[in-house]
Amino acid sequence: MLLGLMLLMCAPPCELTALLLTATPSRPVEGGSVTLTCNVLVPSRRLDGPLQFCFFRDSRVLWPGWSSSPELQLPKVWREDSGSYWCEEKTMAARVARSPRVQIQVQRVPVCNVSLETQPPGGQVQKGERLALVCMVARGTGDITFLWYKGALGLNLETKTQRSLAAKYEIPAVGDSDTDKYYCAADNGYGPSLSELVSVTVRIPVSRPVLTIRGPGAPAEVGDVVELRCEAQRGSPPILYRFYHKNVTLGRSSAHPGRGASFNLSLTAEHSGNYSCEADNGLGARRSEAVPLNVTVPTEDRKELLASGILKGMLGVLGPVILALFCCGLRKRLGRRPSGNPHRSPPSPVPPASSYVNSPAPLQGQSMYENANVVLGDEVYSLVYHTQQERPPAVPPPRTHVKDQDASAIYFRLKKANVTDEDYDDAM
């Protein structure tokens, strides 16, 4: 039967020893190229024109069939391309010659260095988003079967066979149960090769936190220590909690979901108002509802606060008025002083005894003292000034000479006296 097929394909009769087929490389690798060459060893008896060549594999004509080129380029070969190859030539007179058969075995490269990657990178994915597991091999030829597994028990998720070095498995929307460890395997006929385990964490945004205020009793009073507790029931850790009083940050703390965080506060009268807290794990912050807190001030403290407030208010309003009146009165008193050039001395509540020595025209004087006081809160402002009216003496005193004395010098001999509260009242 084979002889009949050869006669059918090569009629008229073939010359079997005129050609030789060679393959380069002789042991090709999958995915590589192969060049087939039909070499003419014994020329035909007589060339009737240009030669035509044709290449065959396992009794099938290889594209493009008969041509004038003695070479045929196969861009990529695979293991299924292995088989028996030969070539033929013919002349214009239809004389045909055939080469001996050549066995070509295409070599397959086993897969190696299998790895698994996640998209997005790092294995961190937010709940509801897409997760892709990409299984890759560094080397390997032919059809490769990829398999994906979940967990330590190796639950098979997907199996794909394709002629490539990478394949992808996708989860359109991840949920809480997709947090686990994953791995993949690849096989191209030499046995499966496994990747390392890869952890996938599904991150969950925080739920709205709840703020509670705990104290020693109700109502809360000044001096009590209350606990502000903020808790979010759901959310991937870590969760950062912040505490607010009238939108002013009081403090912050980190905790795991379901545990919550606390902040202790020692109350003062200024701590009345609304409180709130905030939870944030990097996927969006959520704030609690406002919780009011009314701090009760004890009666005695309330009276002290009230008196202090009234006093401060009065001083703030009446202080400038009293000071203005004091200055006005002082100006009027100074305006009523007698003419001349009176002598001023430092304020003193006790009048001094005066004596005059070596004065060309000694005069006897009468001392006058005036005192003005203004009370502002706990402070008393006092101004004391002294005037002396001159009058001529009844009998001129005798002249005396004092050695090394300045004629214009005036000396005072002061009497010490203790100023008591009664003197202060008299001066007022």
C-alpha cells in the first residue's frame, strides 16, 4: 500500500538516491525554528529546465508545496511537530527524485520556577474589589496546565491549559471569606511544579463608631473623672481612634476592631458640651454621633465663680471711671494751691519740726498736709503732698555765724512715728 501511495505521489517513477534532507538544528526545542534543506547529490541525467522542490512530514505536504527553493523555514515547532520528514524534486519533464526519510524529534522544556503574584500587589485588597492571581513559569514549552489552590488543604479553584508562560485567575469581588493563603501549580507533561504560598488579606472599611461616656455618677460634677469609650464593630486593623470636644481634638489611641479605645478626662466647668469620636483604618474615616455632657458646678464653687466674675466685671468697667475721677479731683486741689514757689517734700503722715540756720531773712512757716486715696479692689492708691505758707516773724532772731555752712542750706529734724490704721482713717 505504501509503495502504491509513493507511486501515486511521485509518478512518473522516482530516482530515490539523488537527494538528501537535512534539518538545522537536528534536535530542535519547542518554540524554536527549524530549517529544512533538500540537497541534490547526483544531478539528473539531463536538465530539462529549473528544478522544483517539495517537503513532506508523515505523508503530508508542507506549505507552500512545490517551489523553486531547496529550503523550507519552520518558524516555530512544537512537540506534536515531531515525525518523519523527506523532500522531493522534479523537472519540467516530470522526472521526480526523493530523499530518504529523516526523523525529527522536537524537544520539550520542563516548566521551572513557578511563582504566584497578586493584583493589586502585596495581597492587600479592599472588600468588593477585584483580585487577580497570576501564575507564572520562568521556563517551559508546549501546552502548560495551570492550577490554582486555596488554603492549606489545597482547594482547587481553577484549571487552565494554554501555550504560554503565565495564566490568570480572577475573583471579581472579594469578600470576607477570601482572606487566606493561595498557591498555584504548572505542568507541561513532566509533572507539576508548585509555587510558594501567598497571603491575601481582604481589608474592610470601619463601621460607624459608637461613643459612650462613663462616670462615677450622674450628674457629672467638677472634679469627676469620666471615661470616653469609642468602638467600631467592623473594620480591618489597625484602627486609629480620635476623641473630640466641640471639634477640638482631646487625644488618640489605636485598637483592634471590637475592642475599642478609651480616653480619661478630669472634668472642669469648661468641659460641658458635645463630645464625639472618629475611627480610621486608612480606608476612610467615620465619626460617631455627638454625645452631650453637662458638668454640674457645686453651690459653693458656683458662688465663688459668680463673685469672681462680678468683681472682674466691675473692675473692668468701673476701674477707668474711678481713675478718671481721681485725676480730676487731684487737678482741682492742685489748682487751689497759693501763688508763689512752694517747697515740696516727700509725703509724710507726721509733720516735721523745722529749724532754719544762717538764713539772711529767716521766716517762720506753717506746714499743711493733704492726702487723697482711691481704692481699686485690693489696692489703695494714695497721694500726700505738703505746702508751707510763709509769714514774717514777730522778733528778728540774732545773726549767728556757723563755720563751713552754706547760707542757703535748710535742715529738717524729723520725728519718727508709726502709721496705724487709725492714722490711715484720719488721713482719709
